[in-house]
Amino acid sequence: MSALVLQRCAECDYIANFWRIGCPRCLGQLAAFDAQGAGVVTTFSIIHRWVARFDEHLPIVLVVVELAEGVEVMASLVGDDRVNVTVGAPVEVAPEGWSSKSQFRLATGSTN
């Protein structure tokens, strides 16, 4: 599993769900850390039609993932089984994908 990098506030321990220049809670300094890269799907949407440059990636499955660290992130789901996603499905960071943003896949051994 590849690293998922998040930011944590050194002063109030807040974890940011996307890259920021300062803590939105206390304006403290944020420091990067390697997250576990595992979580569960809290909601999803399957997109069957998109801009032509994304055709080879259709259907695109957008998910909101609640990470083990307690923060939610939005990402795309990759893998041949991505359309079998369900709410509550365990996911992990994908080692590689088609986007420069973090992507997830259904966790190995998942029954979904």
C-alpha cells in the first residue's frame, strides 16, 4: 500500500482532509504525516458519462472515505471490481491509478 499523506496541527491535533497552509481550527502550523491509508466508504456515486478524455476510466466511481484517522476524504475508486462498491465497504489506498490525487481500491479480502 502506498503512503497517503495528511496534515496534523501541532497545536490542537486537528487533521486536515486536504492540503492547507494553516490549521482551519486554530491557525496553528500543520505538519505532514503518513496516514494508514485505510478506511470505509460512507457514500459513493457512479458516473457513466464524462468528458471524452476520461472515457477509458468509465465508469468513474467517486467515493467519500472515512479514514482510520477519523477524517473524511473524497477520492475515486479504481480496480475492475470498483462498481461493486457499497456503503461500509473497506477500502485502501491504491498503489497507482490514473489521477494525480489519491485513489482507493476495495480492500483485499473484502466481501463487497
